Amino acid sequence: EVQLLESGGDLVQPGGSLRISCAASGFTLSSVAMSWVRQAPGEGLEWVSTLSGSGTSIFYADSVRGRFTISRDDSKNTLYLQMSSLRDEDTAVYYCAKDGGTFAGYMDVWGKGTTVTVSS
Amino acid sequence: EIVMTQSPATLSVSPGERATLSCRASESVSSKLAWYQQKSGQAPRVLIYYASTRATGIPARFSGSGSGTEFTLTISSLQSEDFALYFCQQYAKWPRTFGQGTKVEIK
């Protein structure tokens, strides 16, 4: 069964850093594109970043470019999102999601999410 | 970026009735449009991709249509488990963008 499990969410002060993880099972991360999508409290969904299966293509939303870095460890089959210079508006549930194809663009499997709270 | 606009924001429907949700793109996305359902406290799940293809395990009462800039998600006969939030998402261009959502509630 294909599953995604996020972890690492925490309370962080503004300006701080945090790395969240997404452990994949039932498939190999290097075979598909993977994305991070976030949802602020009571709000809609916001795409954050995507890493291609080959690892050669990376995309970021303007709101996080230069502050967030997406990466993966193939030996652990785990996706990461390194977040720095965190702001109040980064407070959200962060979901990792698997692409529906090699690089289709829609997301067919989602994790349950991990909560990041940025507050002093 | 492509702006996705969903309407209505809230749809009140009685069980067994038909629900029609709309999604409009600010420019053409061809058929690169997905629909997701999100229940309270849960992660989203994909219902429809490429505008009209049902995802694995999605009941036939869910159908999608449209292309270009106008899209529709139809739930033919609402079941109790269908009352939820629905989002559309375009994947024609970067950045990927979502609509603000339509809440389907019990009338």
C-alpha cells in the first residue's frame, strides 16, 4: 500500500528554522515527482514546492523561494522540506503529496500532514 | 500565475439531490484540472484528474467536465459522506494553483 507519513512539525519563533520530513512506503520516491502543499488554519490549499523524480527539476512558490528547500534521501525513501526565516504566515498544516504520474501535476496520494506553528 | 475561482463558496443540498460545483481559470489550462475532496480534519483526496477522469476507487456519482477555462464537478446524488470541502487545482503551468474551495453542506 502506498503511504506517506509526515513528521517534524513544531512551534517555532519567527525567523527560526525547521525541517519537516515525509517518509514514503509502497513506492520509490525517485520514480515520481513529490510536492509539499500547505493549508493555513481555516484557509484553502497552497502549493509550496515540487521535486521531480529525477531530482533535476525543483519548483517553489514565490512566497517561499529563497527560504525553503525541498530535498530527498533515496536511501531512506524520505522527502524533506527545510524551512528558514520562518514568518507568522508560514503557520499551516504541511502535507506531502505524490504525483499522479511521472510528472503529471495532480496529486494522487497525500499524507495526513504535520503542523508548523510560527509564533513568539 | 493562473487564478482559479470556484463558485459558489457554499452549496446547500439535500441528500439524494444533485450538486454542481464550478471552477474557472483565469487563462486556459486545457484539461489539466483536478478536483479534490477534503473532509474536516483530514487530508485532501483526489476525485478527478485531467478534468474528467475519475481516480481509483471514486464512485461513479462523481463526474467532471470542461476544458480551457470552465470546469464543473457534478455529484449526481449526494450521499451523507459527500458533505465536505471541494477544491480544484490546475497543473498546466507553474505555480500550481488551487481554487479557494466550495463547501457542500446539508440543507
